[in-house]
Amino acid sequence: MTREGKRSPTKGRQQQRRPTLAQQSTSTWARDPALTYHDLVSGYWNRVTPGCLLLSMLKMPDKLIIALVPKPVNANLGARCRIAGLGRGGPGKFGLVSHHHRLADYLSSQARVWYNTPMEVKSVSQVTQYIKTLFDGDEELGDLWVEGEVSSFSRASSGHCYFTLKDIGSELRCVMWRNQAQRLLSLPGQGDWVTAHGYVSVYERGGVYQFYVDALHRRGVGALWQAFQELRDRLQAEGLFDEARKRPLPEWPRRIGVVTSPTGAAFRDILNVLQTRYALAHVVLSPSPVQGVLAPLGLVRAIQRLDELGDVDVVIVARGGGSPEDLAAFNDERVARAVAACRAPVVSGVGHETDFTITDFVADLRAPTPSAAAAAVVLDARQLLVQISQMARRLTLLMNERVAGWRELLA
């Protein structure tokens, strides 16, 4: 036998037990592209990645792509799942064929893909610049007429104007530079319906697209602003804004109801103020969305829930600042009537100091911000302690004077 024919049996078995990653992937997928959970975690793969489940792998000329997920807590679920091979989804796509949807959802949510060659990574600026070139190269976006209702109009000290054009379905951020704004006979106002000419491009620093306006023509009052005015006038005629129906706030509230989003900054601000000023009060949160199409009905139900409790001394309805579109739910007639019907006094703390909504007019007290609303419903305990201390000193002086007078009489 030649030297080449002599091999160590042990060495040969070790080579068979330790195939390379590429050999393992080629032989395994060629044999059975749809592997069971047991096949995936057994043998070589179980030794290399004992805490992971092989979801799929793809051998390409220049790279080997492997998708792994952590093992499910209940490994028995894996026996009921079949993992589709790459032939089902094409290169780079991983499909799941499962009789157990819980594990399939687990795999699809936990999957991670690794590459054995460097990937081309773009910076945020490069992506934004590329998107800007797409906008700037579009002929239709470069010469555009748009009509809509003006909202959130402001003029900076530089003379540039910033506003929003909106309709019932969407809104568009707009910029009008000082040179173009100076040619206007009058600046547009909230609710004006206008036709604007300009082009759409990307503001790179903010990563947003904007409509750069060079001409603006007023056409009348927008439908959204007109609807706001009509609702305000109708509710005022019914007497919902009258000062005579405004109720005083309790001096020492025990339970304070709060209607707002549980995840928003407004609720955190309210809690901070209440804990600082008067920690004895018990806060009852009635959560509700404060923006979007579901917000009006959510606010109504949240107010009604507090009303049904019956032992809430005062209610705060609040959300943080935003555009008029963001605050639209607080201009809804259903919300206004729910506030008016609430048995406990209601404090409205919606938006910023310059924001006014229908809820502000109907509420028993309007506060400029959520924090101010919280400060309005409770006294500052620190000030109360100061007052008690001053009263104690005056009482001590009075008692000393009386005692001194009695001593003189007895003497």
C-alpha cells in the first residue's frame, strides 16, 4: 500500500464529523430544503450555536448568509414548525411554513441575518441627499400649483414665512422666502383657502420634504376653519360658554381625574406638578388617544368613565402642544358636549398658551398648558406650610398677650 493510501482512521472520522460551514450548507440544503426543527438543532449546528435555531442559509459565490434566531422557550413547539428552503422565496428571502402560528410569529420577529463580507453602509446625509436629487429631478414637482387651507402661519424675524397647507386628507409643510413674501399685498391668516405656486424639495438638515412657495393667491375661507367657527358660534348661542355656568374648583381635592394619553409628556408633567405641590391628592388616569380619528370618541368615553366613578373632585383634560391639526380632536362637538355634561368641574390644559380650542371655551377653567392645569387644581403645600407657620406665630403672640393681661389683673 502506498503512503498516500495510509490514513489514520481517527483522522478520517474527525474530518467526517467536522465538515466546513460551506460543505454543511451545500449538503444539507441539497438533501432536503425543508428541514424540521429537529434537523436544524442537531449535530453540527447544535454544537456551534447551542442557544440558536437556524432559520435559513444561503451560499453565494462571494458570501454566506445565515439567519439565526434564539430558541423558543418551549422547544416542543419547534417540532411542529417547518422552515421553508430558499427555493420558496428566492435568494435572500426567508419564508415560513408552519402549523403553529405562535412559533412562526416568534421566528419572524426574532430573525437576524449576518454576512461574512462587509456591507455597503450609507450615512444619513447620503441617503437624504439622494432623496433630494430624486425630488429635484422630477419635472412635475418642480412646477406645481397647490390649493389648500392655511394653518400654523408664522413669520420669522428674518422675514421668511412658514405655514401648512391642508385639506381633509393630508397636510403639506410650506416655506415662503422673504423676497417672495414681500410681494404679497397681505399675509394669509388661519383658515384662508389659497392657491400656491412653487416646487417641492427636501430640507436636508431636517430630513423632510417641503413646498417652497413663490406665489400665493387667497380664494376665501377654508372649509375646516369655517366649520370651526360655525361650531363655536352654535355652542356659544346654546350658552355653553357662559361664565354663569362655570363652576368653582374644590379647594382641597382628594381625587383628581386626568384624561390624556398615558404615554405622553402631558401626563408626566401633570404628575410632576401634583407630586411637588400636593402629594396627598390621588390621581385617577382615564386614558385616551389625543390625536387622530379615534381621539374624539376616546376622549368622550374617558370623560364618561370618570363621571361614572362618582367620587372624582375635579377633572383635567390635557395634551401637549402641536399644530391645529394635532389639536383637532379638542374641537370636536362630541368632546365639547361631554365636557359640558361632566358632573365634576373640568380644567382644560390643551396645547400651548397661544392655542385655543372649543374644549377651552366649554371647560370650567382654561389653563395654557397641562402643567398649568395641574397647578390650578391644587394649592402649593409648601405655601400652605408657610401660612400655617405664620398663623402659629400670630396665635402664640396673641396667647402671650392674653396671659400677660391676666397676670396683671391677678397681681
